[in-house]
Amino acid sequence: MECSSCASLSAANTNFDMIKLFINNIQIREGRGVKLAGSHHLKRLPVGSKFVEGLLKIVDLTHVMNVHTPGWVGYAGNKMYYAQNLQTQMIVAQRIDTALHVGTHFDGAMHATDNRNGDMAHLPLDYLFNKAVVVDISGYMHDWAVITPEIIESAGADIREGDILILHTGWHKHYEGQSQQDLVKYFCYHPGPNLDTLHWMLNKKIKWWGMDTGSCDHAMNTSIRRMRPDLADEFTKKHGKTPAEFFGIFEYTHKKSGRKVQQDMFPFHSWAFQEGLLHAENLGGDIELVLNQRCLIGAFPWRYEGLEGCPCRIVAFLDTGDASVEAMGNAAKAILT
């Protein structure tokens, strides 16, 4: 028996030995399981009195985190402690000391705006987990490349209004532990978008976005230009303009006070965040398995009140068709009681 939705399955009264269910191109078959890409773990999904099992491919877009995980320029890395051990207490317990913007992580609005509700606990699950597209722009990338709307659209990916947007620059290969590790190149020479791209994302109503780079602002459109004046000088020689001259000043209105703000760096933090356009940084993992594909993507930071950012797992769920996502219950809707 075949049916096209969960509703039709629940309405069906059947004693057939095998049920084939198609939900927006997700094929669920008896005798098969939810399979993690690269593993053999299966999970049974009960439907009524039967167990219906389906193949759902998932891809991890997260870098491994450990004591060698580098902090962003000027940020400390990680520390790990043993609070208990087997030989003393018959159990192992650990503590970690980490900045919140280390490894693959999600930035909350509170990171760059006057918004106490812009923390991790106020992010609904159907905001963090929803329809997405991974766009491969790596062929256009080089040191300090500027990402424009034209570059993003030229990839030919199916980008839709309201999507989660992930940009693959290829820079993840320079991250700690990767095949072409070069942390100076990774953090200080990475590409980034210009103001035209910020406006393009707002017009497309992008839900949130992420890149496989140390920041979602261009490396030389951040305070790196002050912390590494030698690199700022190199940029100036290459482009004939200082980073400040090259990227210019942008203006926006502070949403709480009405103050007119002028800044010359971090537009994708200060300006974008107050407009609700948040982002994730340091993506990696097996991102190359999902290039120019539509999928569901979820970022899963701690549900921690007052936290302005958080390391997180970011996962792509493949072959989900045009399935929609709805948050159920107050917790998923980020309603704090």
C-alpha cells in the first residue's frame, strides 16, 4: 500500500505485512532504518502497532572540538579538566573552559546588539531547523575574496525565500587538523560578503546563514585589521586602499534608541543582527557531501538563557523533499515560562 502523507497512513486500517510510505520524497520502508551517513546505526520508528523503518541520510557539518581547537583572533581556546577519575571516585567527570565563539558555533543577536532576548534560549527550534540550501562558491574564492550576490546566484543552486543559507567557500580545509591546515590563512585571509550581499539576504528573507570561515564578516572587515596591522598593510598594498577605505562606512538606525549609527566594520554582526539575520561560523565536517543541494539543516546550541552564542552541532538532513517544519510546544517555540 502506498500513501502520500502521515495523515493518510494514520487513517489507513491495514494488515499488510509491508507498508510503503512516501512523505515528501522521504521513503519509509519496513525492514530499513534511519541511517547516519558513514555509520550502521539503525533506529526503529513505531507507527501504530507496527514498526515502520526509513532511510534518512544525515550529514554532519561540524568541526571536531578539543583542546587544540583555535579561538578566533584575540579569543582564548579551550581547556579541559578532570574533576573526578576512576581510580579515586570510580567515575570520570570533566569540566571545560571555553569561549562561546570557538569551533562550529551559532551567534545570537545578543553578541552584537542591545538585546537581552537575543540569547540561545530565545531561538525557536523551527528557526534553528528548517529548509535550507548549501551553495558552493569555492571556485570563485581566493585570499580576501569579496562575496557578492552575483557570485552566490551564479552557483546555480535553488535558493528560495526564507531559506537557511550555507555558503561553502572551501576555507574549512585550512582549519585545525584539516589537510591544508593554516590558521593564519583560515582566520585572517578568509573571504566575506559585502553590503550588497547583506541587503540581498534581507530581501530574500534568509532565516539564518553560515560559512566555513572564522567569521561571517570579511576578515579585513573585522577588528583583525587592528590586531594584525601587518596584514592590513598587505591588504592595502594589494588593493590600493586601506581596509577601512575599501569597505567604507555603513549607517543604520539603532532599533531601540533611534540613534543613527555609523560603523566601518562588522556589518554582518551589528547591523544584520538587529535585523534578525543571524549566522553560524566555522562550519566544516562533511560539508562537501551536500554542495548545491536543498535539504533540511539544523543548528543545535544549548537552550541556555542569557547565552550570547554557543558551540553547536550543525546537521544536514538529505532527501527530505519539500517537507515543512513546525515547532510543537512552548519549549520548541522558545516560550520561556
